[in-house]
Amino acid sequence: MKSKTQTKTEQVLIVLHILAWLAFVGLMIEGGAILISYSISCSNPAGAKNLYNGLNLYDLRQFNFWYYTGAVSYMVVLLVLKALVSFQVIRILSKFNLKNPFTPEVAGRLEKISYIALGTWVVTMLSNIYLGWLQKTTGKLFGNQLSGEFIFMVALVFIIAQVFKRGVEIQSENDLTV
């Protein structure tokens, strides 16, 4: 018979699994919409007026196509990296077992999430540098500077991954002594 706490935990994990799927699908749709709009704007510059959700990069497109391509590339790469994190979370939650949470697979995926999140932070910082350079070069602001505060989240996930790795080691040692 399951305890009430375990049932609530299982329900929370199910909700988190659904939210991870929604985030993944939403990020992929956003990235795809930007890529399609960008493709259209390559032959029709007016397409850059509403790249996605009101994002207007028409002036940048008119100023220099390659600067415009760089800005769009940063947006798409960031969306793909965020989607990869969501996908890794989905994979963890689909295999997660409350009775035996410390598995090499979960520890490995947590570590992979921390590396992807670190990569996302690096790309965010590069994007901010690029946007700052664009503003100096063109005199206009294209997009918002992105916050890089999630470096603390990266560290937290990495620490949790190391705790899980140690949990796997302890669990395997205990299995060997039985």
C-alpha cells in the first residue's frame, strides 16, 4: 500500500513531466517559427518586421544581412539549447523510479543537463556581447540583453548530479556487501 506522501510525490513528478513536454514542444515551435520567418525574410525583407511574436528586426536586416543572420542564429541556438535541457528532463522523468532514484542513467543525465545549461549560459553571454556590439555599430538596440543569472542554476544542477553519482556509488557498494 502506498503512502500519501509517495502518492503526492508521484503526482508532482507526473505534472513536472507534462510541464517538461510543454516546454520542449513550445521551445521547438518557437525555434521553428523563427527559422521559417528567417527563411522567408531572406527573399522578402519585409518578413523581418514580424520575425516571431512581434520581434521586428527589419532595420537590422536592411542595415546588413549578415548582422541580421547572426542575431537570428543566436536566438535559434539559445532556443535549441533550452529545448535540449527540457528533453533531458523529460528523459529523466520518464525513467525515474522513486524506489531506486540513484541510477547511473539519472546521474549522467543530470550531469548532461548541467553541461548543456553551462553552454546555454556561454551562448547567452556571447549573444549579449554581440547585441552590445550591434548597438554600437548601428546605433539601435535589437532585442533585449539576456540575463545570465542562471549560472547559479548550472552550479546547483551540477552539484545535484555529483550527489546522485555518489549515491550510485554508495548504492552499488551496499549491493556488493549484501
